[in-house]
Amino acid sequence: MIRYECDKCGAPLHANDPRRFIVKIEVYAAAGHIELDPEQTVDADAALKEVIEQLARANPDEVEDQTYRCLRFDLCDACRRQLLARPLG
Ligand SMILES: [Zn+2]
């Protein structure tokens, strides 16, 4: 039997426990599409090369944090109620 515990308070929970709740949090960049100016000329190859070089030097976790991160937690009923009362703490 898989045993779970509340990720906030440590209370023991079971897989089919009606007091066990799953919380998923997605955080992602809200940037929309980029407006391009047809009058402005851009060296696309140079710009792409620069992005690739920056990514090669970057920490993969930091790059992921800047674009998309999904978190998942198990919570007991009491911690679920606290979360819903003040989702952002
Ligand atoms: Zn809890």
C-alpha cells in the first residue's frame, strides 16, 4: 500500500483517503506574441545564435523556472482549507 503524508504538516494519508487532496500549481510566463516591426531589419541567424549561446551557459533549472514550472502536493483536509482561505499566503 502506498502511503502518503501531507506535504505541509506531515499528517499520514492513504491513497484513497477522503481527507487527502492533491494540489497542482502551474507557473508560466504570461508573455504573449511578439510584435514585429516590418521596417526593422533583424539578423535572424545572429539573434538565434545569441539565444543558443545564452542557453548553453544558463542553468537548466533557472531556464525552466523562467518559462514553466508545475508543482504537485498532497494535502490533508485542514491544510487544504488553509490553502483555499489564503492561496497566496
Ligand atoms: Zn496537513
